[in-house]
Amino acid sequence: MFDRIARRYDLVNTVLSGGTDGGWRRKAAQAAALAPGGSALDVACGSGKLAAALARVAGSGGRVVGLDFSPQMLEIARRDHPGIQFLEGDALNLPFDDAGFDAATIAFGLRNLADPVRGLREMGRVVKPGGRSVVLEFVRPPKNLAGGAYRMYLRTVLPAVGGALTGQLAAYRYLSDTIDSYRTLEELRAMAKAAGWSNVTYRSLAMGTVGIVSGTI
């Protein structure tokens, strides 16, 4: 499915978020707390936008690796960000040694993992002691007027716009239908703690519809 929508994935995200998705990724990169010259792994990297934000923080002496299971997404990532290493791999079985990175991130991919806690545990495994892991994710719409409007937006506008721009209505219908699998920020925080993360904090964005959960390894 992600292979089929890869070519216009970034365009759809920008349109659907009103151009704010780039700011969310920058905040996630900042939460990783990379020092100049640091190293980071971006899991479920897609077209490489968060990996690129991490690379800007790490600077010319840093090392950033992006990993994804979609070959077409990785093809776009390599084309758009030639200075970053991108690998095809499984988020539940990361092909890296223990404690090999200063930070690990995942953006809008956790809900697609068959075992999210295992994915979070794997992220922690490859991070050095004292390093940080970060999740950027959509969260369950709050039970208020804004949350109701957001739920309606996900049910109607997202599949209509995504389908029109990509020609893949079924794929965006799937993404819309996964709204019921969205976790609350508290649930995401509990999952991170279950995976062994310490000092877990969260930050609410976009009127409570997006969140950043981060922790120390």
C-alpha cells in the first residue's frame, strides 16, 4: 500500500496538514536532543523528511540512518536526501547492534507495527545509555468540539483528498479507518514505559491531535 502511494505521499501530507507537518517533524528532531556530530536512527522513515531534520541538527559530522519496509518510499528518500543512508528493514527486528546510536525516532509509523511495544523496545535497544527515543504520532481525537471536527475530517476529507491526489482511494480509506487504533498520549506514554524507556514525557500539538512522546534510554 505504501509503495502505491509513495510518489505523492509528501504532497498529500502537506495538503492535509495545511503545511504544518514539517513543523511537527522539526519539533520531533529537537526532542531527540542530538549534539552536533551525533548519530540517529529514524524508523519507518518513509520519504526521509524526519531523517533530514535530524541530519540538520546533527550537522556535517553527524550520522543519520533511515529504515523502512517500503522500497518505493526508500527510492524517494534516497533521491531527495542523497547525503543520508537509507536501508530496507523490519522495525520489529532492527538490523543494528545494541547501543549504536545517540537517538532513535519514529514518525506516524507506530500504529502500523504489529507489536508497537516491541518496536519501541527495539528503538531503545539500539540507543546508547543516556540517549533519547522519540515518537511523533497522531493521537485519538479528544472528546470535545475540536476532536469531533477532527474525527469527521479523518473520516471524510482525508480519504477524498488523498484518493484524488494519488488515485489510491483504498489506501487512504485504510488510513482513515485506522482512527480507532489511535492511542491517547497517556496510552503512548504507558507503552514507552512498558518498553523500558525512562523519564517519559509527552507534548501535545495541533489542538491535541498530534503528540510527541520521548524518553531516555
